[in-house]
Amino acid sequence: MRIAHRIPQSAAPQRDLDWNNLLGACTGNEGNTPTHCDVAQHDTPLELDPTRLDHCATLRFEQARLVSARASFMDEIERVLALNTNLLQKRRNEALDAYLKVWFSGRGSVDRSVLERMRVALESHGELPPYVSFLKSWLARHIRSR
């Protein structure tokens, strides 16, 4: 895990330790290509603030791609943070497959009650699994469709 800065340290050194400017981030594939998250961000300030509910309300997953209804956020997701690389989409799908395998091994069809139990388990889980936002999004979409 890394500590990311929504407004980079180079642009606002006085905000280095400002809690409102700090975000938890993954390692961003540092040392490899392609990079993502704050490793890809470099010194670009972000408008998108994942601590603001109104910003998060613009986000959703389409398949394994993170998208926003707001064009400026979408630009940051794609260009600045590189959150939709093939690698990340593949890892999101792998995390989903692994999670589903735990719940569905040996079962036939899955009804809404099973999906609801999965959602509750995911939200009450002490240590969150990788790509938890994507897993929650998938479950919500499938619960709504049943």
C-alpha cells in the first residue's frame, strides 16, 4: 500500500500531511508497465475525490471498466490514473471469479438470497478482498436483476 496525494506534494508541499489530501492507494504496478493509480498520476492534481459521496455517485463499473458520468473524472480515470488498463480489468475479473468460486462451487443456479448473503459477507468482512468495489458493483447489479 502507498499513501497518495490528491494534490501532489510538488504542487502543495504545505499539504503533505493534510488528511483531506491523503488517500490510500495500491502499489500501482511500480517498477513495471503499465503503471496505474498514484504511480501513473505523477504530479497531476486530481479533481476526482473518492472521499466525496457526490464524486463517487458518478462512478460505476461497466464490465470490468471503471467509468464516470462526468467527463473530467473520466479523463482522470483513463489518462491520469490509468485505472482501466487491460491488466487491471483482467485482475478485477480474476478477483470476481475467485470470489464466485468460493460461493458457487458445486451449486447449480444462484438465487437472489445467495447473492444477498454474499453482499452481506463482503460488507462485514474484516479484511477486504482485492477489487472489493468491483465485487460490490457486480453483486448489486445482479441482485437488482433478479
